[in-house]
Amino acid sequence: MHREAGEKRDFLPSFVAALDAAGSEEIVVEKGYGSGMGIDESTYAAASSRLAWGDLGDCLQQDAVIQVRCLDEEHFEQLGTRSILLSMLHYTTRPERVRRLAELGIHAISMDGLIDDGGRRLVENLAAVAGNGVEATFVELAKTHPAFDDPERPPLRVTVLGSGAVGSHVVRSASHYGDQQVRDALVAKGVKGVEVVVVDYDLTGHEAYMRSLLSATDLLVDATQRLDSTVHVIPNRWLASLPGHAVVLDLSVDPYNFSVNPPIVKGIEGLPQGSLDQFVFYPDDPAYEELDSRISTEHRRVALSCYSWPGRRPRECMEVYGAQLEPFLDVLLNKPADTWDSKSASLYERALARAELGRWLEVRGA
């Protein structure tokens, strides 16, 4: 994906086979694809006789471009007019991306916007978002907590902001320290376990309550899906109430964006934006100083943030995404995007229609 070295998520050969079975005339794959996960080019070639190798420019000129993380915006103009871009586009928090794709007339489809009729995401790996993030965070908490494995310590307290799909996965993962082997070892020593408190939106606006809760929190997790991404859930000054050993985990990973008005901000103010190359930030990390001066970073704890937590285990991640996307391929490849019907008898056509940028903008009156 031409991003950080840790970003290795390429679709597996099984997905190439699915594209072939769905009717692709040609499947253009960039040279070196899959190498980060140890997959040889011959394995891709064996998956389809329709496969052709190319460079990035060749790939971008196809009728449909499929990639998990969105292309850098500098590549948008290389896409063919009225072509399809299927990617994690995050419309609501990337207004500049939306504007540029709309200007170019690209049939953009946000993978994260593919939902069923009840609003449940059809392409997601939220269990890995929670599990990978929580596991990494408990590794850090074991370093900062003065009595992590002491049988005399009280239960560890985890505070989760948000009670949606990610939050529910956090509860299950955190109650086992994010790692069953760690839990088994601590249980064997007679160490008390983990207490998880879930705080939904209606409580987060009450400062006195929240600061009292934070004062007894060992691990603070942002698993929110905010309707208004211009307002912090936890202002930085509230972090002063956290114990010094506390660790903060950012799972919503909304970006900072001060190029729009009002700016888009993180749920917890003052956290750096992490990546697969660096997702742990200690209080003296230079990343804090690199944040916009309008962001308060006065109160700091060890913080974890990653643009994509599932990417920490790339092969497992792509097995999930590939299987979830396969049912969409028949509509994607064989029916013109302009004709996708949000009232179709096909769930997958309805979902594609709703997630296509032009239709998405129409619904919002933009």
C-alpha cells in the first residue's frame, strides 16, 4: 500500500480466485504483492489464469481498484473517470477526501460504510481492533503498574468509553488481560482479575463523575463512535485525574484535522496518531510536540494509538476481509455502478448502493 513498513495487508490468493470466479476479465496485481506476508508471486499466479502483473500506475487505471486502506490523495487523479474505488474511506471524518473523490467523479465505495438494513457493518474486523489493541495495552500496563502481578493488589480497573460493537469486544478482551496465557498465569498466582466499567455518551458530559471514575482507572479505552467528531469526549485536563501508572488506549483512531472548520479532533484530547510502525507513545515522545498547538497535551500517560489495529496480524486480517467482500463481487463486477439500487432484492447490491459516495452525499443533502 506504499505506506509504513508495518502495513502489510494485501489480499490473499484466495481473493484473486474469487475475483476470477465472479467474472473479472483481467486481474492486475502490483509486482511484489503479498511479499510482506511471505506469499510468493507464483501463488497468486496459480489462483487465476486472468492475473497480470503491473506497476502501481497500471493498477490504478483499471475499472475497479480494491485496497483496504485508502490511496494517498495524490493518486486519485490517476484513477479512471467513473472507475470504482473500494476501500476504507471513512467518509464522516475525511471531508477533504470526500470532496476530491466527488470532484473527480469516482464511484467511491467505503468498505466501512457497507452495512445491512439494520445498520450493522458487513465488512469489519472489530474483534481484532479490540483484541489487538487491548493485548498491546496490557503489555504496557504490566510495565507501569507497581503491583501488576501482586496477589495483594486490588482488581485492575478498565474504563471503556462507548458501548457499541468495538466496546463489547473490549469488555471480553480486557476481562482476560487481552491474552489468555497472561490471565492463566495470574490466576495461578492468585492475583485478582479485571473489573470493566462501560461508560456511554450520556455520562461522559458530567465532569465530576468522569473525573472521579478516572481517578480509579488503570486502563482508559476510547471505543466511541461519535456523531460529532469535532468535540472531545475527554478533554486533556481530565487526564490529570488518572493515576500516574494508567495507560490510555485509542481504538476509535479518529484523526486530527484542522484544515476544516470546525476541526475534527480525537475522542481523548492530546493523544498522538499512531501507525503500525509506532503505536506506543511514552509521555516524553516527540510525537506530542509535533501535534497542532491547539491540542492540549499537558497531561500525559503512556498512550497507544494505531491507524489500524487489525493490521498487527495482517494475514488473519485479510482472511476476514476477503471472505466478507466475496459476496459483493458479483454485483461489483457485473452490474454498472450507476444502476445499483438501494431497494434491490440483493442485500449486497443494496449495501453497495448505500455506500457509494454519490448516493451517500445525496442522502445527506451535500
